[in-house]
Amino acid sequence: MIVVLGISDPWISAAYIGCILAMLLCVVYGIINWNKGDEDEGGQISEEISWHDKEQEMEEKELGLWDEEG
Amino acid sequence: MDLLTLGIVVLIYLLLVLYVGYVAWKRTKSSEDYMVAGRTTHPYIMALSYGATFISTAAIVGFGGVAGVYGMGLLWLTFLNILVGIFIAFVFFGKRTRKMGHNISALTFPEFLSKRFDSRFIQYFSGLVIFVAMPLYAAVVLIGMARFVETTLGLNYNIALITMAVIVAVYVVFGGIRGVMYTDALQGTIMFFGMAFLLIATYWLLGGVVHANQLLSGMASMIPAAASSTGSTGWTSMPILGSPFWWTLVSTLILGVGIGVLSQPQLVVRFMTVKSNKELNRAVLIGGVFIAMMTGTAFIVGALSNVYFMQHSGQIAIQATGGNADTIIPLFIATAMPVWFAYLFMITLLSAAMSTLSAQFHVQGTALGRDIYETLANKTGGSSIMVARAGILIAVLIAVILGFILPANIIAEGTAMWFSLTAVAFLAMYVCALFWKRTTRQGAIAGLVIGTVYTVFSFLFINQKAAAALGISQALTGKVVLITTMPWPVVDPIVIGVPLVFIITIVVSLLTKPPSDEHLDKCFKDVG
């Protein structure tokens, strides 16, 4: 019987080692992609601006509604 | 432990939390700030907030105690927590959710689903499901925290309940999601160091990893009769295939946590708080290590506590605590660890509870404010923050009231019911929203409504534990459950519900008119 890390049941040692491997997967993935996936700044900014305008428009409309009511 | 010192340590901790909440409040101006932190959250804060929200005190003390009784088989749960709860969630769900959420300018999980399927009904119905079902789950965490403060600080339970609720409420109401996430990051950091020390110190104390594990393996014959009769074979071996404990382990694992975690509204919304995939890539690393250290430590230490108790008192852990699994971890800390660590561990547990509770309050508040009130009243924009704040206050009030009136038997069921309901109601719709363009509004709505009705009906009339705790079936029909033939009374609605809702969503979608290309282009712009 192979004893891994002092655990003889392979199902349990597999879980133990699986946890370590799953954690390492996250670590390696994070390191490899550390600087990848940046957004295109220009597009992002124009998107934000149009969005902000829309939100502001809604706010004004709503506040206007409130004025009429109150 | 000195009560005065502990009181001072807790006070310093609470002041720190409130200070961080104050900083968050100063940085919160728009509704985008309040709901998704302006979408500019640092990956460290995002990852720790996700992890600390995910892990409550119950995961550390409750499940750690279960590992003390049943052993290291629970490490499969940790494995899935990391692989599904972090890796798959961030890499495959998180990135798409973030980009799509940005394309359709969604601020909450129901709003995300609603705008993706172009249906306001989805928004207020999902908001309602969250707002009605979550108080049970929030009350469970709040009650756990109050009981813990009651036993450690010697405070009256009622006072503890109200004080803790008020403190969390203050920084959630004022700071919004920034308040929640900044304090989560602080609490997550404390939790990480607390649990890391506990793991290292325990192995150190017991003579190293291999030696300690071998000692525990050698104790297999001492497993209590109650545990072996349900299938347990030792602390470092799997339970007997098909035994009740094996079923609990496998079904809780794969269904409750493995699947349930993916469609948790309070976790999904965190994907929408970062600026780009770069932050999510970095958060995978931080989150993976964090989760491994949380539940991994709790299960390993819980199991190994048997070795320590055997060496020092000649009893296994569950005997040393007089039969109460919930006190295995606290007793082990109190007897085996240095005094200063006992203080740090108190703060660790307080952090775990507060970080989960704050997210629950926030998501309920935005569900009531943004998703229900604003959608039904046809108002969006300016008043979001005020309405969400009112919603949070109502959520806190409900949790406190439930904390006073809930019977003990419903407490344990609360979390399981919440996970089942969200998985059955939301998972199919969420997966289809992200990965299947052919999904139609009608398909999504059919799945959502039928899934919700099915789960609620199951809990009221079919599932033995839930139906007995809720008592509605008993009152209406005179029977605890309508069907007594096995295995129906013990089957969790998630087992049938999730596949059922997937089939309904897919079939109805195929039978109805596909969504317009224009809408899909908008949703899927730059996604994947």
C-alpha cells in the first residue's frame, strides 16, 4: 500500500493533494496572466462617458418628475 | 482568557472596521459607486471580498467540527471550493459576467439577468426571490455571530444580536459595496493570517505533516459508534460507499457547494466591480490561496484535533467536548494554542461572520431598492442609493427580528434552503445567459418561475427536514410531508430542480422566437 503524507487511503490523499494542486493551478494561472486582459482604455473611457451621460439624464428626468409632484 | 483584554482587542478591531467603512463612505458618490464600486476595485480587495463573503463562521467552526467527527474526507469540499468556487467561477463565469454586465450597464445580479433577456419581470421577480429567501440565511449568520459573542465576551444574547447588527448596518448603509468590500478585505486579511498560523502551529505541535497524519491514521479504531454506524471508517479514510454519511458527503459536496456557489447573487455581483480581466486574473491567484487556507485549515485541524485530545486527555475530540461538534475547534484553540492566538482567533471568527453578513445585507438592500421598487415604480437613477439604503435597513430589521423569533430547528436548514433555491431558480438562466445565445426571454422566465415554485413547494410539502421546520404542510394537511415513499423525503430539491430547470429553459427557448441579433451583439460585444 502506498502511503502519501502519512495517509494510506488513496481517496483521502488524493483530496489532500488535489487541494494543493488546485491552489497551485490558481497561483500559476494568476502569475502567467498577471498582466494580461487589460481593457482597451480608449473604448472603455468613451463607454463610461456615454453611460455617465445616460445615468445623468435619467437622474435629471426623475428629479424633474419629483419637482412636479412635490 | 482575560475578558478585559479580549474586550479591548474586539473594540480596536471594531474601530478599525468602522474607520475603513468611513473611508468607503467618503469615496461613494454615484449609484454605480454604491452598487459595483465604480467598477474600479483592486484585485486584492475583490478576491478577498469574494473569499471572505464565501466563507462564514459556520464554514470554519461548524464544518471544522464536522471534520473532527468524520475526518479528512471533507477535504474534497475544499478541493471543489478552490476548483469550482474560485478557478471556474472567475475564469469562465467571472470574465463573461464582468464584460457583459458592463455592456448592458447592470448594477445588480437581477438587473444583469433582466437586461440580458430584456425583461423587467425577471428583475423584480429575482429581486423578490432574493429579498424573501435571504433573510433566513442572513439570520443564521447573525444568530451564529451573536451566540459566539455571547459565549466569549459574556454579553447578553439580545444585546449581542442588536449590537452586531447595528455595527454591520452602519458601514453597509453608508459605505455601500465599497464599505462592504473594504471591510471584507480587512477581515479577509485577518482571517488569512489567523488560519495560516493555526495550520502551521497545529502541524508543528503534532510533529510535522507526515507524522501527525500517521498518528491520526493510527486512531481509526477509535471512531465513535455513532459515526461508524453511518458509514465512517476513520479520520483519514473514505466512508463506506453508499452509506448515509457517504451520501451526505457526496451530495453536499457536488450539489450544495460545487453547484450552488456559482449562482450566488452576492458573489456574482463582485465580478462586476473590477475594471478588466487583468484584475480577475490576479484575483484568481489571491482567491485560490485564500480559500485553500480557510476550509483546508479548518478540515485538517478539525480532524487532527483528535490526535491532540487523545495525547492530552485520552479522549477523542467529540468526547472531549461532551458530544458537541460545534465546540471542537474553539476548545482546541483554547487548550492547544497560545493565549495571544486565542484573541486573534476570536477576531478571525468575528471577521468571517461580519464579512458574510455585510454582503447579505447589501444584496438584499439593492434587491429591494434597485430591483423591486425602482423596476415596479419605473424609476432608475438618482434615488437608487437612498432606496437601497432603506432596503438595507429593512433587511437588517428583518434579520434582527428573525434572530429573536426563529426556532432552533430552522437555523441549520436556513443556509441549505438558500443555496438550493438560488441554484434551482438562477443557475440555468445564468449559465444560458453567459454561454447560449439562443436562450429566449420566455425560456429564461419559464425556468425561473417553475424553478422557484418547485423549490418552494418542495420545502413546504416534500422535503422532510424543511417541511417539518416550516410546519406549513402540517398545518394545512395534517401531514408533515405529502409523499412518504423513500427517497423523496430526503432528496434535496436541488437534485431534481437544477436539471429540470435546465431542460425547461432549453426546450421553451427552442420553441420560441430567438432574440434579435442587435440585442445579442450589444450583450456579447467583446465577450469571450
